[in-house]
Amino acid sequence: MTWKGWTVLIFAVWLIIAAFIPGVVGSSSANLTNFLISGIVFIAAGLPMLKNANKTAAWIILISGVWLLISAFIRELLVQKLEQ
């Protein structure tokens, strides 16, 4: 397994563990930071993997990274909209 594969595996495990840590999920800023860092790493690992033979896995990782970046801001947008 390459360093990109290990990186994705470590961050995937982190996302699962982070869901059970009260300070990470409960705090808005910690949640935002968690998703932003994970999303950036998934995108950074997914893009180079597109050149390898397993393009399906690379696309899944890349789309997951983009979703993590977008989802980091959805909660904030919803809270602002409900407060108006």
C-alpha cells in the first residue's frame, strides 16, 4: 500500500473515531476544523490516485473529500438561515 492509501485509511479511521468524541462533534469550530482537514487530505490523496489503475477508489475518495469540505459549512448556513 502506498503512502496515499495509508493516509486515506488513517483519516477514514479518524472520522469514525471523531464521531464518538464529544468535544469534536459537539463543538461547531472543532467540527468545522475536523471536516476541513479531512476533506483536504482526502482530496489531496484522491487526485494523485486517479493516475493509478484503481480509478474507482480514487473518485470515491475525491468525491468524499469534496463532500467533507462542503458539509463543513452546511450547518453554519442552516443556523444563520434559521436565526433570520
